[in-house]
Amino acid sequence: MSTVSRFLAFFVASSVFRCATCYDSGYSSSYSSSERYDTESDTSVSLYLIVVLVIGLVNALGTCAAFARAHDLRRKTLAAARRGEAVQPPEGCCLLWCCGAAAVYYWEGVSPNCLITQFVFAYYALCCWEKSPLPMENGVMVTVPPSAPVVQAVPGQPPALLGHPVQVAKVLGPPGAGGSGGDQPEPTAAM
């Protein structure tokens, strides 16, 4: 526990305890009206701090849980995209509204869009984020890695090379090197 957290916890606990014991033991009647007002303001400040700390703690835990789930789903999605399976970007207003940064992280990883959603404008994922067609890793869309060419033989046909385009050219002899030089016509002398 950090020093600041200990101080806040001590301050809140002591304020709540002090105010509760003062009012329960009858000391509140011996205070003047200005001191009673200070005691009541201490109580309201203490309650305010407790509410803010509880809301902040719930928000932090929820964000951590959302990012943990998004990280797990991201690994599975990237693996599926590398295998060539169809993957879908995060959809739904509720997801983008409540867990926008985690949804952007799921699709893009730690990107400028994710950081904007987390630290600048929480609703960026809902209103401004343009999703890429495929998930991204290090700023590059994940696609199926190129595979080695496959030679496929069809009965009655010569083997064909699949996977990469191949340019085929017929090799001919040098022009004028005796004979027909392949399929090229012989040059004729003009008369």
C-alpha cells in the first residue's frame, strides 16, 4: 500500500470514527455552532472521499478486468486471422461505450487510437474510431502468411504451379543463327 493510500485511509477512518464518537457520546452539545458546522463538514468530506475512492476502485478493477479479457481474446483472434479464418471487429454500442479502450486494444493492440480512448476521450471508440478490416499487430494488418508454392498435377495436363504467378516464355535461338531460329520468320532481303 502506498504512502498516499495509507494517509487517505487513515484520514477517512479517523474522521468517520471521530465524528461518530462525538455525536454518540453527547459531546456535540458542548460544541459551539461553528465547531458543530466544522464537524459536519468533516463528515461530509469524509463521506465524499469514501464515495470517490470506492467509485475509483471499482472503475480501476473493471478496467483491469476488461483489458485482461481483451488480451486473452486478442491472442485468439490474431491466431485465427493468421490461419485465414474470418474474424469480426468489436461491435455494439454497449461494449464501445463502457469498455472502449479495451475494445480498441482487442482489435489494434496498443495504438494511438487505444491511448486516445483510454486517456483523452473515453467515447472515441464509439463515435470516431474507424475499424480496419483485419486486426492489427504493430500497426500492420494481420493476414495469412504466404505459403510455399504447390505443384498440382491434373490428369492429362502438365503440372501447374499454384500460389505464385509465374511468367512463362518460350526460349528461341538467336535471330539469324541458322535455321528458322525457332518460330521467328527469317528476315528477307528487300529487292
